[in-house]
Amino acid sequence: MAKPSGTRTVQCYHCRHRFEVSWQTMTTVCPKCSKSLTVEDVVIKNAHGVRKIQTCGRLIVQKKGHVIAQHIEAHGGVEVEGILEGKVISGGPVRIGPKASWKGDCSAPTLEVELGGKIERGFFTIPDDTLGLADLPRNGG
């Protein structure tokens, strides 16, 4: 499936400044704070231990993926088919697949847990708009 042409609005996860980028943009620098930003989706295919994962896109943990992180911020949402351990702040929907395992807190606008998905521990909140992303256009919108 081809990506749409044109631009989209993203929000810096460092200073919360909003600006336009091309749909093809994978990484960029915030024009306000000059810090590097990941704009593309982050896909975890195997074991991945880090302190922090941040993206203006989505975090996708595939079936054989296992991510351990102290802090995860994904403005486009989170999809887990494997194992996720960490504190998650999501600007989009969170989906826990049928064989997925979740350990950690989560703040997201929506949560879907498919039959068989396991939440081993964590505090889940559905805030009104934690990241201030509600008025940003969604993918394709």
C-alpha cells in the first residue's frame, strides 16, 4: 500500500511543538528545539532492551518481538503481538493481540485486548488528551 502524498502534522515529543512534515519523512529535527525526532513507525521483530523508545508514529511489537523499556511514547499508537514491558504513553489506540503479553502502565485514548492477550500487571488510564494530540489529523484524515 502506497503512502499518501502531501504533508501531515506531527508533534515533537521533546517540546510538544507542532509542525508539518512530508508523509515520506522517517526522521527529522524539530524546528523549535532542534532535537532529533523519529517520525516513522518503530517495528520490534526480536528482543530489544532500551531505556526509551519515542516516535511520532506507531510502535509495533511483532510475534517474536520482546521489548523492555523504561519509557515508551508512540504518538500513532501501539500494537503488540509479542511481549512488551514498560511504561507506555500513546497518542493513538493500543491493541494487545491474542498471544501478546503486557507488563507495565499505559496511558492511551483507547485500549483493545483480543481474546487470549495477557496483561500481567500495569495501571491503565484513558485520559481525555494526555499528549494534546486530539486536534491533530489522523492518518488518512
